[in-house]
Amino acid sequence: MQTREQKKEVVKDLVEKLKDSKAVVFSDFKGLEVKDMMALRNKLREEGVNFGVFKKTLISIAIKEAGIEMDAKKLEGQIAIAISSKDEVAAAKIIAEMAKANENLKIVGGLLGSEEMSAEEVNALAKLPSKEELLSKMVGSLNAPVSGFVNVLSGNLRGLVNVLKAVADSTNSPQGETK
């Protein structure tokens, strides 16, 4: 049992994390085995996502103190909270992936910035490509016109070289000799 001071510290820590977060995912983990919970924690930790299990009352107080309009008490089940301060998609993607493999883990809601999201919206967010994937696609798109331009220029040069080679071959060949 936590003392009142310990609860205040938990809420204070949660408020700081919520204010710095880009996305938050609330999940119901009732019935999840310990090994699966540890695997989930490890995957989230690798992506820089904070993960914890708190009472709904403490989550509600922290959300209110962070200035967010949401009532965590209406969330169903035993609630775990994943707070991502770096990537909006990481927490949702990892939890959705784990939920596919284990029916005891369910996404029940989330926050994007300070906006509340339903479970369906969090699942849609999980389907988005990661920030790195989007950046690599953008670089590829920016690079495509440049590489196309280089190919066009080199094609013209290749054509010129082929014509000059054909002319040189025709002047040096036995057929091109005059008698």
C-alpha cells in the first residue's frame, strides 16, 4: 500500500511525463502473463517509451493536473500506460503488434498531444509508418528528380560517344577505305 506522499510523487512524475509526451497509449493487460508483460516492457524501453501500471484514480489526477481533458476512470480493465516523448507512433505500433499476438492485451484509448483518442484511432495511428520510414521515403522522393536528371544527361553523353565511335569505326574500317 502506497502512502499519501508516495502517491503524490507518482502523480508528480506522471504529470511531468504527460506534459513532455507526444503520444500516450492506454492498454488493458488483464490476464497477460508476466513473461509477455516483460517482453512488452523491453520492446517499449528500446524505443524510449515509458511504461507503467497505475491506479486509474492516480492516472486521472495526473491527466487533470497536466491540463488534459480526459477521464481515465472510464477506461475498462486494468490499465497500463505507455508514454512516448520522442515518436508519436512507436508506443501504439508496439502495443498493437503485441496485442495481435496476445488476446489478453487490448488498446483501450490514448492521447495524441493533449487530444483524447479512441481505441480505433490509436490502432489507426499504429498502422502509420514510423518517423524514420517517412523520412527515408521523403529523401527518396527528393532524390528521384536529381537522379533522373543525371540519367538523362548521361544518356545524351552516351549517345554522343556512340555516334563518335561509329564515325571513328567507319573511317578506320576496311569498307570505309577509298581506292
